[in-house]
Amino acid sequence: MHVGARTREEATSKILSIAGTRAAGDGAFGVAGAASRSPAANGRYRPPRLIEALVPRPGVARRIAEAEGGVVLLAGPPGSGKTTLLAGHHAVLAEQGAPVHWLTLSIEDNDPALLARHLARAFAGDAPCTHDAGEGGDAPHAAAGITGFVDGLERISDPHAHALIERFLLAAPADSRFLVTGHRMRGTALHDGWLRGMVCVIGADRLKLTDDEAAALLGKGWTRWDAQRLNQIADGWAAGLRFFARMPDAARRLLHDSGEQAAIPAEMADYFDDVICAGMDAETLAALMDVSVLDRFTPEALAAMPDAPCPWSRIDAHIRDGLFIRYLDDGRSWAAFHPAFGRHLRQRLRRFDPARHEQLKRFAATWFEHNGFAAEAIRHAVTVADTAFAARIMENVGAILVDLRDGPDVGLGERVSASQAGELPLLFLGQLYFRIRSGRLVEARTALEDARAVTHDFTALRDGADRVAIQGFAQLLSMVLEASEDRPITEARIAGLEAALAAYIGTQPVLAGSVASLLTLVYLELSRYAEAATVCGIGLKALQEYSASKVAIFLRIHQGDVALARDTIDKAVLHIEDAQRLARIEGGGSSYEVLSTQVLRANLHYENNELDIALRMLEPALAQMHTINGWVRLYAAGFANAAAIAGIRQGLDAAEAQLRAGEALARERNLPRLLQFMAIARLRELTRAGEWRLAMEAMEAPPLADLLAAESLSPAILGVQVPALLEAARLMIELGRPHDAQVWLDRINKAFLDEADSRLRFTFRVMAMRAAHGLRRYNAAVEHMQAAVDLARHTGLVRRALNNRLHLIEMFDWSVRNGRHLPARIGAYVDDVLRRADGSESGAALQQASPRRGVEQLANNFTLSPRETEIIALVAEGYITKEIATRLGISEGTVKSHRKKIHEKLGVASRSQAIVRARDLLII
């Protein structure tokens, strides 16, 4: 090589190396964070050095190893981990002693003669290339029996050079194999080879990181939810997740950003600017910045944009280059930006040309409204500066209806006052609902009363308004306020909800589902679990068209509550996981849905004795409880369980801190029942800590004294009194006063207890066992022990069983010593769970001892995408592949691909098994 040329090559390689490191290319910021994408000449023939530990990616690695064909192409955008995957596979084969050869391509290889020499040196030995490698010339020949690695095919833009490398790869000996990286598959020969089975393509979708891989790449300090949400924002892009790991503060701002105000990490922005945007001409970049405002778009949307900035052909060309824009459907009518790249372009436009950004946001809101995409119309409208324009858009699409379905909160900016409730009723009600969701109950109550006065109880409305829906939502929100303010449940309120549900079924699905959710909550407060389960089913059936909606989340939450109260923790987990899945679709790390499902999931971990996991979920959620609305049962269980874990781990002072936080919320919201629940939890913690005097003082002072003395048959009051009576009995037992304990237990309303939550029934059985044993009523004590063990065994109340393990074991052993015949299932649970636990109340030992799966171990793999859910539902209805394809407007091949993924996620091998499993998991 000429000295000048060599110097130029080395200089260029050095520049590309620096740019690649900064830009987070596949090697630099892939899964491993490796080295340069374009090394100096003496590094062309070996893989980049991996300078960080690899995140295992067994699924993709297996796919690479098992791929059929002589050429395997990893095709994806920069930073998707392609080079790292190849380097890892190279290392594995090298350790096995296999003949492996590597070539990193560079821009100089667009010279066919130079490319031919590099191919010959890398894969055919060091002999000089003497043949003609120009246009139409023969390519060098690869050696037999080797595995070759070619990194950076996207750098070859010259058609003659690209044709040369295509011929080289496809003419390789049958016993040789080549693994190649590029942004996409291009070239006639490669496509022809793919059709003939000679080329296998592992595309961008397969290169995306799973949620578990994303969590491993992000490192410690992130909750599972945070890792999943960041992986959604990064769309499985390895480099993006590396940026988040390096700049955690910026990543956290993104997690809690509902109005796209937070910027992406600075290093990620530099990457997009220096590597992606720098490769575009100014006109293309300006056009893409404009189009990014739409986020997803069609040719019709582009053609309608002001000044028509971008022809569809330009979008298509960019997609074919494999750079952060993709088609969303097989018909290629919809396209969308990568979430992070689209956000970056929009922020550039907002910074450089705010007037143009505002103009396009107005256009986007109008276009999506006119074309029937209500949720997207609102998402754009809420960011428009012109409040009158935004209000009109949100009212036209039915703000509160969209909010309760799949749309964003419409309270941002709160643009409508009570005086405008008659003109913009749906938007006013949507913003009123936002206030309620945010916990601003007094403000919401005042606004609702003012609006009732202005509109004459929502009868004086604009022409054309849907009066039935508007009046129905106004009534619903009034009842939501009553429930949120923890007002006494009256028969009139129940009758009103039941009548409303009957009226809206079949005509107002979202309203019907919303009423069903509220009625279910009322039934739960009254411990009427069978009716609660029935109404949940009615609500979900009404919402079949809107399965991924806020209302559906509430109903799944209530189903989980019912299952925990009357069925098993495992079944409750399925409902809460589905609620979490829907909450993740809604997005927003601090939303009501996310925080509520997080607290409920943590409570399940607590019941399963996974205390560390439970506390990691509870602490951040409870810290934000003052920013959302909720119900007393949710608050009470969350703060009480957090106090219990803190007491076990750190002692009484730590438990007190959690209880005081719960009391502060109760006073802020004026929730006397929450104060009562916190007093019960304090009595429990004082008893656990052996603070007998303080426990007696707490029991004899308000609010416990009044609660314990109350005479009422109201299920709502009994729901608080019974736990108080049980804790009073526990204290007496610990003080060695079983007779006094029995007095408290005898005061419990047995009719209520028979229908109560299984957790209360278990605690009653244990306290009754201990009191009876202390009073030498041994037959009764044995009966209560068996009932308690059966409850724990059936429901999965592991934490409660371990809290009382020594007493249960003692009673079991006494029974055996005294010749009592006990069912084998009782002995098996005592031996397999209670005896094998270490008594430390840590939960760690239980992970091996428990005969059931821990909540955390329950696979999330069954979570189906919206499209997969749609397809399995059609399969269950009896549709065949061709019919499904026609119905959904996609190809039969796409349907088959989705069905294969469904089988993999559900862990089944046949259509019938998939249907059964999907029904078991309540997916359909």
C-alpha cells in the first residue's frame, strides 16, 4: 500500500474509532460495551476487545449457533449489540479450537480492489490477490472448513464493492460458515440467497433486549418496573440502555415524564447528532424533524402536513437504511420513529424552531381527531400552547371517555373551569377525574358542586352533547368522591350503582365498566366477595373492545383483591400481573394505576414471605401515595405491611416511621378508618416488640378503645373491628392471659368472620388455638390448628404461617404425642414448610422450603402483546390462520409468526393448550 494511502487509512480509522466509542456503536455500547467499530488496519483481523463483562443473551446466542444456511446476517441499527454478539460467538469457537477468522470492514473497503485484498488476507491466507476484483470480476475464495466473521457490512455503499462481497459470501465452500453484521439485508444476491435458504437473517426485533437482559445491563438500583419501562423507552436498544445506566438521573426523569418535557441523556443526544443526524443532508434532517412531531404517521398524514415537508419515498428510504424508523404493519401504511430517536428530533425542532413545532402539534391534533384516533389527538392537544384550540380538540373526541379507555390524562394544564362545564362538559369531567386521581379531593368536590350549580345538575349543556353519558359520568364521579372520602356505605348508594350498571350495559361500555369497578370496590368493603367477583366479570365483558384501559386495570386489581381474600395468592398474582401489564401500557411511572398495582403486588410478596422484594416495591410507592387517590384498604395494607417488614428487619422505631407516614396521609385526607388501621398495626408491632405497657396503653386509648367497644353489625365497621379484636387477643395471649384473650375472641361476629378475608380467618384460628391451649381445651386447640394449617396450605399465606410457626409446630407435636390422628396433608405442610424454615422471619430460607412457587418466580413470559392477545382470542373463537389474517389485515405468515411466539410465551405446544393456558391466565 502506498504510504500516503496507509496514513490516510490509519487516520480515518482512528477518527471512526473515536466516533464509534462516543456514539455507542455496536461494539462500544452494545450489551458488553466493547471497543471500536472501525479499528486500525492491524486490528482488522481480530474482534474488538470486550472491556466489560457480557450480559448473557442466551436466546440470541442460541439463534446464531443454530441458524441454518452458510451466511448468517445480524441486521439491526447501530448500537443493537451486533458486534458484541459476534465477538462473543468468536470467543466461544476459538476456545473450542475451531478455525475462526475475522474481518472488520471500513469505508476504504468501498474500493473493490482493496476489499478483495482484505477478504483474501482474512479468509484465504496472506497470498496476494492477483485476480481482477473490479466490476464483474471474480471475488477471492474462502478457505474450506472455517467460520468467518465480517463486521460492518453497512459501511460498503459502493455497488461494485457490495456485489463483490455478496459473491464472496455466497461462493464460500459448503463446510464454511460466515456471520455478518449490517443495518439491513440489501443486494440482489443476498436476497436471492435468502430465498434459497443460503442466508439466515436475524433481524432487529430479535436483537432487542428482553426485560431481564435490560435489567442486567442497567445494573442495580432499578426496580423491575423501572427496568421494564426504560426498556420500553429504549425499545430494547442495547446502546440506549447503556446510556441510561451511565446517566441514571436523566433516565429517572424520563420515567416520570408524562408531557415529554424531559430530555434524553446527553450522551444519547450526542450519539444521534454525531452518528445518525450527521449522515443526513440538511433537507432530510429538517423533514424528519417535522415528521417526528407526529410520532407515528401514514402517507396521507405526510401529504396533509403544512408545507408538505417530506415525501413518503424519503421515509421509505430511511427505513430501508435501518436507522431508527420502522414500518408498523405488513401493508407498510403506518411508520413510526424509535421512541428515543423521535423524542430527540422533536426536542431539536422545539429548540431550533418553536413556532414550527407548535404549528405541527396543532396539525397533528387536528389530523388524528379527524381520522378517529382520539387518544393520539389528546396526546398532541395537551402540549399545544393555544388552550382554546386544545380544549376544543379534547372535548370533540370525548375527553373523559378517552381517558378511561387508553388515552392520556386530560388534566395537564387544567384548562377548563366550572363556569365552562356546560360548553365543554366532557373535558371538564375529564379534568375533574384527573384531580381525583391526583388526590386533590377537596378541590375536586368544590369544582363538581360549582359545575352542578352552573349547569343545573348537568342539564344545561351545549347542543349535541351526549346528555346520558355526561350525566352518568357526573354521577359516577360524585360516587367516586364519596368512596375516596371514605363516607359510610349506604343501601341507597349500592342501589344507585346497581341501577346504573344495569342501565349502561350494552349502550355505554366505558361507563358501565367504570360503574362496575366502583360497585366492586363497595362490595369489597362489605366483604361480599362473591358479588364482587361477579360484577368484575360483568365489567370486563362490557369492556371487551377496550381491554387495555384504565377501567380494565381497576377491575383486574379488584379481581386480585377477591382472589387474595377468598382463593389463593397464586391466583391473585395472575390478576395483579395482568393489571401491571395494562398499567405499563398506560405508562407513567408515578400514575395511579402503576403505584396501586405496585403496592398490591408488594402485598402479595409480603404474604409469600419475600420481604426484601416487598419492601423494595413498597417504599417508593408509599412515598408517592400523597400524590394519587386511593382507597382505605390499599393504604392500610401498604403501610401496615411496610411497618411489619421494618419491624422485623430494623425494630420498633423503623416500624413507627412507616405507621406515622400512614397516619399523616390519613389526617391529610381526613380518613378516620385509616387512622384505626394504623392503630391496629401499631398494637401488633408493640406486641411483637414485647412493649407490653405501651401496647396496653394503645389498646385503652382512642381510636382503639372506641373501636373495640363498638356494637355494630355493619360489615364496613366489622372489617376494622375484627382485626382490632384479634390483635387485642394476641396481646392477652402474650401476657399469659388466655381467658382474657378468649373474651376478645368471643366478641368477634362469627357470621362476618365466616365470609371474611382468609387472612382474618387464619389469624382467628391461630389465636383461638393458642387461647384454647392455654385454657387446656385441647380438642378445640387441635381443631383450630388443623383449620389454620389448611388455610395456609390452600391460600399460600406463608408469611402468616411463619409468624406463628413455633405455636403451630408445638400444637402439632402435642397432637402426635397424644395419639391424635391428623390428615397427612397437615403433617406434610408442617414438615415441608414450617420445620424447614429457619425461624429468622427473613423469607430467604423459605425460597427452598416452600412447596409452591414464590410470587417473584412466577414467569412474566406469558405477557402477550396487544396483537398477540387479539390473535389468541380469535384462535379461541375458532378462526383459522387465513381468516385471522383477513380479519386483521395482515399476512398469513405474520399470523403464524405471532402464533409461534404465543406458544413460546405460554409454554405450550398446541393450539388447544394455548387456548386453555390463555384462559387460565385470564388473557382471554
